[in-house]
Amino acid sequence: MKPENNLSLNELEGLGGDEPGGGDKGGGGGRELEAVYDVPVQVSAVLGKATMQVSQLLKLGRGAVVELDRKVGEAIDIYVNNRLIARGEVVVVDEHLGVTMTEIIKGDRA
């Protein structure tokens, strides 16, 4: 992906109001989005990927280690409905894993 397609979170500051979708600046943007606020989406955080043959997969057992294509400390991919929308870091929140978004991916709207 080209670098100009990526936005940092700092670049997004000040673009909107308190409501999701940018508040009501520029013609009521927040009210236009109210219809989709309750639409469920699937959010996935991908730590990394691995490719293996079925025979290798069948040999895996408890305690097996699958090497992923990412290095320690490297950003993870965050998908919404199978579309890459951000990159982030894994965090721990009250004994649960979470993700902090560090970079928003600006997608091409064709």
C-alpha cells in the first residue's frame, strides 16, 4: 500500500465533533450517519499469518508453535468486515487482550 494512503491518528484530530462520523460540521455529518450506528460489524485483529500443508496442520498438537510472518513489536492488522482499516498494537485491559489503533488506513473508494 502506498504511504500517501495512510493516515496517522494525529492527522485525524480536530476533524470532527464528539459524535462518531465527525459531529455536525459541514452540513450535519453526524445526523446523516445515525442510521448506521446500530449496524453490527465484524472486527478482527490479525497477529500474523502462516502457510502450511494439510499434512503439517494435522501433525500439530497441544504445545505446537506455528511461526507467523510478523516480528515481535510489529504492528498488527485490524479488519472490519474483512477490509483492512487500521494497524495497531496489542494491549492488556483488565486481564483481556485488546488492540490500540496506531494508524488508520485510508482506503480507495471506487
